[in-house]
Amino acid sequence: MGSPLCVLFANFYMGTIAQKVLVGINLKPAIYCRYDDDIFTQVPDIRRLRELKEAFEQNAVLIFTYEMEKDGKLPFLVVTVTESSRSFRTAVYTKETNIGMCLNANSDCPDKYKRSVGNAYVDRALRHSSG
């Protein structure tokens, strides 16, 4: 992924595959969202999810994996999506491996960088949390 064009090519490739698959299947997913090669979808059951996965693999040179919700929650990119009574709520997702280390406030770096880190955390929380 060294070239800036790689993102464009990857997006085009995934879009072409998605168009072939979604046009050709009988039961369309209730929700289908994609960011690059990460797909968030809602289907009625695990059988339909496996059918969708197989359809994607038959139309691509890629191997697809999936993750199921646990306790009504599913991490997707930088958010945790929680299903609640006919709607979804989002919150900032932090990986289990995150040890919480960041820029040391006592470090010898300029204050503008220190403020930038704090602002980035606040901005992330505001953008990715639904409430």
C-alpha cells in the first residue's frame, strides 16, 4: 500500500465486488456499510451471513472474515456499535490491548503538541459517540 493510488484502487475493487454480490443475491442485508475493506452489515441470521461471505469470496481474490456481536455490541473501526430497541448507539472503541499510554505531559515536546493530543481525544469522543 505504498502508493497514494492504492486506496483508490482498493475502494474501486471493493465497490465492484459489492455491486456484483448485492445485485445477485435474493435477500438483501437490512444494513450494508463499507469503509475500504471493512463491512458492517445486518442480516437475519448466521446462515445468511455465511451466504453473503461466500458470495463475496466467489467474486473476489480475497478471503473475508466476520465478527459477530457479543452482548448486543460490535466493534467497527473506531466505534462500538450497540443495538438497542430498533436503533443503534455508538461509543468510542478501545482495543483490549490498549494500555492507555499516550504523549507524556512531562515530555520535552512543545505544548501545542500536548494540547493537540488532548483535543484529538475530545474530538474523537464527540464525533464517535451518540450519547
